[in-house]
Amino acid sequence: MNFIKDIQEGKEAIFRQVYNQYKERLFFYFLSKTDSSYLAQELVQQTFIKLWTYREKLKPELSLDIQLFRIARTSMIDLLRKKANEKRAMAGISIQEADNSLQTQLEARETLGRLNTALAQLPAISQKAFRLSREQGLTYHQIAETLSISPKTVEYHISNALRMLKKSVFSIFLMF
């Protein structure tokens, strides 16, 4: 029977008959190539969808077997290519995220280093007051007791340190 001519004419009953005749062969063909029952089922469906969609392009001089398995092979290649591209894209995203994280860490270290350099330029008492306030979280009264100075003097040294650090950090960012 000439299935190709009937399929080209859009006879759904013949198409269903071809589907029933070839679905298992195609399934096992795909299963042997992909080792995935799910992918094999998907590829069988895609193959028959393409067969129906492009039925006008079928060649009556070639057997249905040859044309159906050509469609099957190209469907499988397309799917595997798509999966490989998705895998590469996901790997690229992971690498990019790692690069961004590493870059952020390096920038943070560099900024911290510059801040420490700027802090080293401050008078010793301003340095101590600032570090006790920012690094250890002490209040002005606690710092005053620790350094044996008045809370107003602590306030002066911390404001002075902040002003000088802002100038120093601002000049660093102007270099970029």
C-alpha cells in the first residue's frame, strides 16, 4: 500500500495506522541511542509530528521507512544538540557567577586594604578611637573609659577619622 501518497493527502486514518506500525520500532531505536525512556517517547512524538507537518515534502520514490528514520535521526540530533547547548549555557552561568563572586571578593579586599592604609595615616588616638567604635562596637562612653579621655574627645577623634577616611577613599575612587 502506498502510505506516502495517503499521508500527503492528509488521510488521518492512514497516518494513525503508520503510527501504530512504527511507534515501537522508533521507541526502541531512540532508547538504544539515548538510554532514556522519557527521551525516547518524546522523540517518537516529535518524529510523527514532523512527519505530519511536513507530509507534503515526502518523496513518493523513497520508502516510508527511509524517510521516517531520517526524520527520527534529525529529531534526535536536534534534541541532543539542544540539551548540549542548555548544559553549556548552565555551565557558563555557573562560571560567570563564580567569576563575579571572586571579583567582588577581590574588590572588597582591595577596598579594605586601602581603608587600612588610610587609617594608618591617622593620628594614633584617632585610629584607636575609630577601631574601638567600628571594629569592636564600643560606645563613646566605653571608648572614653578605655582611652582615659572624655566622650567629647572621642566624638572629635571619630569625626576627624571619618572625615579623613572619606577624603582618602573618595580620592581613591577618583583614580578609577
